[in-house]
Amino acid sequence: MAVFERARREGFLLTMHCDIDQEGSIEHIRQALEDIGVDRIDHGTDIVEDERLVELAKAKGIGFTCCPVSNSFVTEQMKSSEIRTLLDRGLAVTVNSDDPPTSAPMRPTTICHSPPTRTSISTVSSNSPRTRSAPPG
Ligand SMILES: [Zn+2]
């Protein structure tokens, strides 16, 4: 924990990679939110399974960088409905390509099985500054 405290003290924002559908996924998200106090979670759509953590992440304004193509490599599905649920719940979700060399770039218009609305596309776009890696300059 000392390394996270030091990083925070030195002005870094904290991000934790919480991959999907892994053993202990929900506990890892809980640790990231409560024990470490991250600012952003990469992936992390499994949070939809825990109502308390959803509310906590929303209250803290935690950004989620979701990567549908990467998800499809790990679980054979993009986790579109989970991403949509998190958006509908008001969490700061963005759509990303993960590692560009291995994951095809994504457009927000392709994240959902149901057609995205102008509002959902606008929300994803406006969430982006909330998931930045650096403090405002
Ligand atoms: Zn990743």
C-alpha cells in the first residue's frame, strides 16, 4: 500500500486494471475502490454484479475505461449490456481500444447490441476527461 500512498502524495492519479470474468473480480474491484482508493478502473464491468460497489463508484466519480474488443478476446463477448447498464446507472464509462496493436479501435457507436442513442454517444464522449491519466495541467 505504501507505493500507492506515495504515488498519491506525489500527485499521481491511481488506475487499477480489473479484468473481466476472472476469479475474484468483484473483490479486486472492491479492493481498488476501498483499500487503494483508485481514481479510475480499467475494464471493471463486472461491477454490475455488486449493487453496493456500483453506488460507491458512482458516488466517488470513478472513471471506467471499458474495452469491448479486448473483452471479446477474454470472454467471447463484448460486455455490451454491462457497459450499457453502467452508462444508464450514471457511471463515468468510456469506450477504449485497450492495446491498439492487439485490439481494433472502437467507436462508441458499436458498443451496444441495441442501437446507441445520441445521448449515450454524447455521454461516453463527455466522460472521457473524467478518465484521463494525468491531473489537469
Ligand atoms: Zn486492459
